[in-house]
Amino acid sequence: MPNNSDDKKAQGKKKKLYEQIIFRDWCKSCGICAAFCPKQVIGRNNAGEPVIERPQDCIGCRFCETHCPDFAITIIELNHGERKQA
């Protein structure tokens, strides 16, 4: 039987938000970032270039960042209430 206090804790806890930045001048479109993303946040367009498809699903694991051979992607944790710049 689930514990009601656990449910209340989960509801009160805010999800961390992350911004994904791709440096297009450095990116060679190898696809490693998309392949390593466990939440499929990063996909690829018709030209094979990485695109951020589901930014809200990012868990901040930074697999894409650590495996990119060209340092062309970075993940930034946003403060609560901070919004991603367009």
C-alpha cells in the first residue's frame, strides 16, 4: 500500500529544468549526442544535424556533453523560475 506522505513529498518537489545549447559552428553532426541521450531529448533533422526535440524531458545527465568529440553541446541547469532564452 503506497504511503501518502511519499506522494505529498513527490508533489512538492519541483523538477529541475535544463537548457541545452548546441554550438553549430563546432558541431560536425556526428549524432553521438542523440545516440547517448537516455530521454531522446536530442534528435536529428533531415540533414542529420542535432535538434533539441524535447527540452522539458532533459534530466541533466550530460551524457551528450561528455561524449561530444567537438565540445559542441553544453547543458545548463536553470534556477527555478528562470526561463530559457529564445
